[in-house]
Amino acid sequence: MVTPNPDFYNEIAANGGADVKMCFQCGTCTAGCPSGKETAYRTRKVMRMAQLGLKDELLNTDDIWQCTTCYTCEERCPRGVPIVDTILAIRNIAIQQGKMYDAHKKTANNLVKYGHTVDLNDKVKAMRASLGLPEVPPTVLANEKASADFAKILAKTGFDKLVE
Amino acid sequence: MAKYAFFLGCIAPLRYPGIEKSTRKVAEALGIELVDLADASCCPAPGVIRSFDKKTWIAAAARNLALAEKEGLEIVTICNGCYGSLFDAAHELAEDPELLKEVNGILAEIGMEYKGTTKVRHFAEVLYNDVGVDAIKAKITNPLSYQVAAFYGCHFLKPSKIKNIDDPENPHILDDLIEATGAKSMPRKKKILCCGSGGGVKAGFPNVAKAFTQTNLENMKESGAQFIVDVCPFCHLQFDLSQAELGFNIPVLHLSQLYGIAMGMSADELGLAAHKVPVVL
Ligand code: SF4
Ligand code: SF4
């Protein structure tokens, strides 16, 4: 038996998603979804599960992570549902429960370590130098104070702990 | 001379520095002044980082926006991901005073404040709207005759409701920008299909990402394209790195690299050696 959780759609809205009751289940989103062509992911079904408050069922599937945020669905939705924001909000809720993939965790940790999602390796340094660019790009990577500031933001929001 | 704050992001400076270099050179040739947005971080990435924690995403984006605000400059990005994050964050912060206040509470930790005024632009859109196709044509010294697949990606035009750059279902501005060099933008099936790598799908489900990429490559090949021309280093990376495995061999250029070629710059200056699919001009 599934146990609907009527508070779930309020939680989605509080995390930056839509009022999922806006969706009238026409299926236009699923019809144009390129990810749905390759996988069992069905956008309309995610919206329906959100409406019914099937929180655990939704957070325990891969479905919400198969979306590339291409916005095709959102452009075509006759109800103007901000579908991508809604999927991202549901992902935020999953992450709060510690449901994260290792590959994503690695990217998130790069942000904590470098202020960027990828590192600066020696090969790229050499390439940059040969192009006449500074070896270290003029970002947080080149300024300790800026990098410390950036770290403070992640500490303040708790992101560093979240992805530990 | 039009002046902008140049936002580098991650993939261009740290994986395809030739995209950064050619953007600098092409901008100079077109009379656009790019001032480095010093001390900027990752945008942060709209896929993984925004999926993890919206508050972190928007606070870190606001720090980047505030750096540009202090300089009194519009931000220019060369990446759809950076454009998506920074544009969306700027839009939300301009529309929602409560959110802006909350974010400023976080920025206060580092003695910064964001007033909510920074405009975020994509380099391709700046070329089209601020420079103009005719002015670009006048700077082409090495007219091209290649057949090219224009790859828009997703976050350049969408969500169109807030970006309003072009028709997201049937766009033309990148085709026009490509054809300004003399190259021909070839019509093809499913031209607006995503590359597959966004939203954390490349990291989490690489085979799903590759299935998108393969469909794109099949349609590009069928169209007779000799090059793929993108406006996003992340799409660029996906197309460049996955072709060997998928059995394709269509070289990938960022728009700024195509422009570099058409303006007479050498392969060395454009950093084409970093590309995995060899670029033979
Ligand atoms: S297109 Fe919009 S209204 Fe239709 S099912 Fe999808 S989210 Fe609901
Ligand atoms: S944004 Fe996500 S759900 Fe919508 S069409 Fe694209 S992949 Fe599918």
C-alpha cells in the first residue's frame, strides 16, 4: 500500500518548485521529453506522484535524476507549469535525505575544493601557457581571499557539510 | 567600445582554454572590450549544484553577480550552463525582494551586497544584437565554405519566457551567425535536441547522455555537416569526448573558434590541439 503525503506538494513549493496542483495531467511534457525516449522516465507521472504526495516512492526512483533540464516540456506545457524548477526542488528534497549519487557528490565536492566543478591540472596549465593565457585563470583559483570568501558562503549555507 | 565583464566559468578555462582564447581574440577584432570578472567562481552549475541545494546555488551566483555590479558592467558568458545559472539567478533576485534579502544575509558574511541590477548576456547573443551580422561580415578576412551543424543547446534560448532571444522551437540566430562567415548551416532533423549532458545526467547516467548525443550525431552526419558549431563548452565537451566511442568523427568548434578561423587566426591560436576529435581545417 502506498501512503499519500499531502504535505509533499507544499514542501516542493517551499523548495522553489511549482504548485503542482497546476498540472492537469495532459501528458504534453512526456510526449516531447527526450529523456523519456531513452528511459522509463515519464515527466507527467512525476508530476502526478508529486500531486498525490507519494514522496518516498518518488525520492526512491532514478526518475527525477534522468532529466537533463532541457526545458522542452516547460516550453510546451499548456498550464505553464515550471516543470524544471519543480524537478530541481524534488531533487533538493532527496538530497536533504542524503539520497545522492557518487558521481554528483564528486562534482559537488569539487565546488567545495576549488570553487569550480573541475580541477586545474598540469596539462591544462601547459595548454593555457602555450596560448599566452595566464596558467591560472583569473578566478577564485588565482586569489586566496576570493577563494576563502567563496568557502564562507558554502559554510554559511551548510553545503560543505551536506556533501561531506 | 562596448565593454562587458567576461565570466569564464569552469569548462572553457579548465578543459578547452582555446575557447577562452579565441573569444578574447574575436572580441578584440570586433571592438568588444572584455574585462575579466576577477575572483569569480563556478556559476554555479545549474545541473548538479542547483539540484543539490537551491540556496547555495543562488547565493554563490549572487556573489558573481555582485562582482559585476561593483564594476558597473553587464556579464558576458560563453557557456549555456553559466548563462542559464546566472541569468535565472539574476531574474529571480530581481523579481523577489524577499529572496534578495535572504541572499544578502548570506553575502554579508563576506562583506558583500547585491543590489539586484546586473544584466547577464550570452556572447552569441551579444554578437547578434550588439555587434550585428553586417558588422561581423565586414571583419571576415578568410571566408569559409564549410557545411556546418548549428548546435544551440538548451539554456541559450530556454526558458524563452524570460530569455526572449529567439523562437526556441525554430531558432535562427546561431544559423545567421554561422552564415556570416560564409559557411552554410545545414538543415537537419531534431535540431533543438539536447546534447544529453545537462542536469547531472552526464555524470549520473552517462549512457543516457550518450544516447541523446548519438541521435544528434546521426542527424548531423545525415545533413552533410563537416563541423559541429556550438555555443557551450559543456555541449562541446560532450560532442568532442563521446564521438570516438560512438563511431563518429565530426570535429567540434565553439562559435568563437569558427569566428577565429574566419578572421584568419591559426589553429595554434585557437587551441584546437585540445580537441579529441582532430580538427583539420
Ligand atoms: S504538460 Fe504541464 S499540464 Fe500537461 S502533464 Fe505535463 S506538467 Fe502537467
Ligand atoms: S526538461 Fe527534463 S523532463 Fe522536461 S523534456 Fe527535458 S529532460 Fe524531459
